[in-house]
Amino acid sequence: MILINNSQDDTNIFLNYADRDLNSNNFYDAASTALLASTVYRAAKILGQTEYLPQAERSRKALSTPAHFSPEGVLFPVVDPYHPGDPAGRGQISPEAQAFVVQMYQAWNEMTPV
């Protein structure tokens, strides 16, 4: 989980390639951000590992803004599912990205006391 601590900037969204700088060949990826946040929530609940919850919470809140969803509810920016490594066009659906964001919200919801 060191990746979370070292790869987040002030957007709280991870880059498509964590080991590269932001440039024309690298972009912010909401799908991987959702997947990593959901993993942190699951680790906290199941294993009691809570060290990275603040970073996961910042990412979840960043992804919860309208800036990361089309009016139809499509998450972006994400990887083009038909051309890995390339960003998907705004509104282009990535089933994987949609699943990751649902997984993140479910994991977060299970962490939230009723």
C-alpha cells in the first residue's frame, strides 16, 4: 500500500501509470483510483489495516464529484477498454471502471456505521 502514499497528488486521483509523470502518454485514471480505494476499505474492515484510510477517503470524495461522472453516470477519466493505455473518450463506457466504482462504494458503505 505504499503506492497510495507516494502516487497521490492534490487531485487524489491516481495516474494510469504510477511510475511515470503526468504527460501526454499518462493521464489521471478514476478506475484504478476506485479499485485502490476499495482495496483499502476492505483491508481496513477485514484485516484491521487502517493506515491508508485517509488517502482512500480523499480519493472517494474526489471521485464523488460530478467532475468524474457524465450525466449518464459514466465514470471518467478511465482507460479505453478497447485500446489499453489510451484514455477513453468522455462518456465512453468502461465496464471495468463502472464495476470498480461500485465496488469502492460498497466497501466504503460497509465501513460506515449505520
